[in-house]
Amino acid sequence: MLEISDLFVSYGAITALGGISLKVPKGSIVTLIGGNGAGKTTTLRTVSGLLRPKSGKVTFMGEDITRLPAHAVVARGLGHVPEGRMIFSNLTVDENLAMGAYLKTSKAAVAASRDYVFGIFPRLKERLHQTAGTLSGGEQQMLAISRALMGEPRFIMLDEPSLGIAPRLISTIFERIIEINRDRGIAILLVEQNAHLALEVSNYAYVLETGHITMQGPSESLMNDPQLKAAYLGG
Amino acid sequence: MSEFLQQLINGLSLGAIYALIALGYTMVYGVLRFINFAHSDVFMVGAFIGYYVGRALPLGTVWGGLVSMAAAMAGCAVLGIVIERLVYRPLRGGPTLNVLITAIGMSLFLEYSGQLVFGATPRAFPQIFPSKVMEFHGLIISMNQVIVIVVASVLLLGLEFTVFRTKIGTAMRAVALNPGAAQLVGINIDVVISFTFGLGSALAGAGGVLYALNYPSIDPLMGVVPGLKAFVAAVLGGVGNIPGAALGAMILGMVETFVDGSRWSTYKDAIAFTILIGILLFRPAGLLGRMTSEKV
């Protein structure tokens, strides 16, 4: 579904990604774990076209999307739930969802997407006419995921969905992520600092350290890896 | 009492014209975070388009007036879009100061090109709408004032509808709030920015014709003073805030008119600006603006 090969990205003189390669197969959940400043967010922003790589290639469903502008990448069925949620805080929940379906022209399809997101996050329906900025952190995350779903993506990238969210809501959100993957067959690339959680929900994992992939493998096997345990899972 | 009402109507029509210009400043600031100083000269070009088209059509007719105004709006919309595309877009992503200086350069370019093309001598703006003066209960209302208030109200309501009730308007607000997130839902920000420039410039074009109807002497530098006042009105209302710009413009128009009608009329600009500075001292973000820290 998504293939990144030998991607280099730099901010001026600072190299953020030193040539990474990874694959997200159809229908799977792949996670990218790593500490602060490892380059996780940079990877996602480059895939969705918000950043331009120095070299390397991003292929989505067989098409080279490396140089496409972000709005064109979205149009191809790639959803991105950015770090810090980035919902439109002055717009209502309803308007945020409408913006998520910005490229959709079929009213029936948009209505079906709305029903689907209200089904998985009923709380959004209660808050429909509220300004999005007044939602709690967890609700904003639900909205950010729903906004991406409104675009009927075939693949979603989630950037730190657990960040700044009440612990009891984290498990709800992760259950929903699994549900989205299972019921809709949407492939997911999950970026997380919470390595334990990320490995639990994913099929395959990559470990990113200062712009390089240092370890990869099926999630269950990485969970028992002594090196990874020491570095990311608290021993 | 009738004098008060008279001044109220005068203030309303002046404020409405300021509002038409101020909205262009505030909308562009909203999506791009810079002040388009060339906006006041787009206003001037609008008046000149109205002048030429108006003279080619039968004068003193409603349809002739409306067609002239529509031509000014369309011409200015195109001009605004072209300026953004050719001048501001290549600088996007660079330091804001560069764009700001370029905007000042663009403003001077339009002013002096205007002198070259139209000549520096002021011209008398034709009476493109029917002229009539109505009087009831000692209140003198000119047809021009009625036209200004009606046309401006229709345009402001149309803008309100566009920005708050349509998809492209919601996209404009989304881009203003967070351009990155807007791109991630599939919004082409180039299209939204062009649309914003077109919309703002069309309003300025209408403003130019309406201003020229009430102050019927036009020249290539005519945009400077009303442009400055409209800019101040936008800041007063909270720059980037659309209802704020309209409110700021109304306040400014009213204060100016009322002072003008009093015995301190010589100091009308000084008094108007003193009041504005006073308001900004207490509400630095403007009347409806919100203090936000610049996000890095």
C-alpha cells in the first residue's frame, strides 16, 4: 500500500531523516516508534506532502507521490491525523467534519461517513454544534480521526494519538483504531512514543532513532526483544 | 434631533465604504498574515473602471450604474488575483517582512502606473446612478447615499453568507486557522488564497465606485487616505476578524462624520485617531480580536 524507500529529509543543514525505508502492507497496522526528535513526525509530514524530501521515493498504491502537494496526496486516499490534532478550533464539530469531506462530492457518501464516525465516536454527535476548541483533549483526538475518516481514506497515518489525553480515553481511542482497521480494511501507520501500546495494536514495527531505522520486525517479536525492552519498554 | 439623524446617515454611508475596503485587508491578513498595502490602490483602480465603463453607458440609470459597479468589481477581482499570483506567491514561505515591503512596492507601482495611464489630474466622476435628493422631516438624503448604504449592505450580507455558510468560505476560515491542517483535508490553499484576494479586491472595487459617487473627484492617489483609514478600521476591529472589520469601519465612519459636523471639524482626523488609539490601549487585539501568541 505505502512504500518509502531511502528517504532523506533535512531542515537546512540538519539531517532529520538519513535514508529510511519502510512498507505498510494492505490492511495492516504498522507502527513507527522512537523517542523525541527521532524523525517520526518528519516521516509522516514528508509522506503527506507537507515537507519536501532531499531524495528518496514515496509510493502509494503503486503511484509515485513524492513530489505531489499535500492536497493531491489526500485526494488519492491518504489520511493524516497530525501531531497535536490540529483541529480547526474556531469551527464547530460539524464544520470540522464537513472540511474533512472537502473533496467529496457525493452527498450520500458524506452522510454515510458521518453515520460511521458517529457510530464509533457517539460523543461527537452530542457535541456537533459546539466549537471544536472547547472539546477535551480526547474528544479533539476523536474529532481529528473522524475528520480524516470523512475523506474516505484507504490508508491513515496517526501521529501520537495518545499524546495529552486522559488515560481512560487512550484505550477507547486505540480500540477504535483497531476497529477502523478491521471493519473498513484501512491500513494504518501509527507513530507513537508509547511503545508498549503501539506494539500491542500493530502487526509490524519499525524503530526510528535520530533519522535511521535501527530495528524492525513483527510486533510480537519486538515486544520480547531485550534491547528494545531496555530502551523503550522500561526494562 | 434631525441633525443627529442626518449625521447618522452620513456616518453610516462613510462607514459602509470603509467596511468594504477594510474587509479586504482583514481577509488577506487572515489567510496570509500580512497587510496587503496595495489594496488601497486596487480601490482606486475600481473607481477608474467605474469611470470609464460608466461614461460608455447611459448616465443616470440604475442599470448603467449597476453594470459599471459590476465591471469595477470584476476588474478588481482579476487585478487582485493577478497581483497575488505574480507578486506575492513567489515570496510565500519567506520572511513576512519581505512580503510586506513588496506590498508597499506594489502599492507605489499601481499609484504611479495610474498616473501614467490615467494622468495625475483629478477627473470628475460621472453621475452613473440617477441623482435625486429626497427630503423628509428636514432630513436630506441623496440618492447616492441610499445607493451606498443599500449596495454595501447587500455586499456585506453576501460576504457574511459566503464566509460562514459556503464550503469555500469554511475552507477560507480553515486555512486562516491552520494552513497545514487545511492541506491535510485536501484543501488546495493556492485556490483559497486566490479566492480570498479576488473576493477582497471585488469589494474594494465596489468601494471605489461608491466612494467616487459621494466624493466625485478621482485621481490615482485617491486610495491612500481611505485605504489608510480602512486599514485602521480593520486593526480597530481586530485584524483577521471579519465582523470586527465591519464594526471598526462603522465606528470610524461615525466618529469622523460626527466630529466633522461639530465645531472641531478641523481636527476630525486627529480626534478620530485619538479615540482609536484610546480603544487599542485597552484592547490591543482590537474590539473583536483575540490575543494569540505567534505560533512557531
